[in-house]
Amino acid sequence: MLKNNILIQYFPELAKLPALRNELAELCVLQTAPSGTVFLEEGAYIKMIPLLVSGLVKVYKEDENGHEILLYYIQSGESCIMSLTACVNNNTSKVKAVIVETSEVLLLPSDNVVSLGKRYPQWNEFVYNLYNAKFEELLEFVKLLTFSKKDQLLLDYLKKEAAIKSTRELKITHQKIANELGSSREVISRLLKKLENEKVLKLGSGVITLL
């Protein structure tokens, strides 16, 4: 009953068909994962598909030197489209997913993904809508990386972090920002100081406050 209610509240697209909702409730395992949990390893086969109930997950791509760059976020009511795609094609994961806020997740065994798609158009609709949303998010990020000035890229990143976390005070290090934007800590520190001088934000010890 609990998992049915969760699906109704957080995944209305999947819950509107009782048969699909009941099957997902039976198949899924409800789990709480702490911040810092590496949910998905690049190069590994997918065993579970996450349906995120609450919390926040960040999805990264790693280069040949081990540097990571942020691709997109997984928020409440969403799943990882790269995981779903890997399952359908029986491939290993091309990305890494890390839980950044303690999260509640419904875990769907990956063996069921193809079967659900064959029997329930509503499942395919959920996957397609998710794909479109994350593709647009990724395109927007690529556009920022390619065409924006670095200070504007940094500010847009901070604004998005603040909006997702519903706060103006971000507890984050300069090095963490540099890692996620594919830059260096020195560059990020200079840009943050520039934005502070422009009265856009205020720097504190381990805290950045958007003004």
C-alpha cells in the first residue's frame, strides 16, 4: 500500500494505470540512500533502475584522466535515462550517478524494463518524456559550456543549484564547483571573487550566498 501511494504521489504518469502501478509496487524495493552514495558506476552493468522519490542525484561523465563533469540532475519523480537506455540495449553504464542529498528511491530490477515497455504504453510514455527533458537539459548545459562567458556559466550553475535545493546559501567548495564545470579551482575562485565584487553573491567560509 505504501509503495502504491508513493507512485500515485510522485509518479502520476506511471500510477494512472492500476495494473502498471500494482506491478511496479510489487517489483520495486523502497530504499533510503545517504548523501555520497555512488548509485551507478561508469562501465558497470545496470542491475537496478532508480525511481527517485525524494532527494537529489547528480549524473557525471568521466574522461580518460578521471576528471568528472556534471551532465544533469535527477530530481523527485524522475529516473536515470542513461540507465534505462543501457538496460534496453544491454550495455554497460556510460555515466556515474552520485546521491548528493539523502534520498528515498524505488529500485526496479533492470530485467523488467523491456517487459514493461512491451506491455504498457504508459511506461514508454514516461521514458520518452524523461528522455526529452534530460536531452533538453543536456543541450542547455552544452550551450552554456560552448557559448557562454565563464562567469555567466558559473552564475547559471549556482542559480540552478540554489533553485533545486530551495536555498540561497550553497554549502559547496570552489574545488567541487571546478570539478562539476570541468574547470580549475583557481579559475573558479577568481570568477567567484569577480561576481562578489559585482554584488551578485557573497563568499563565506565554505558557503556561497546568492544576493
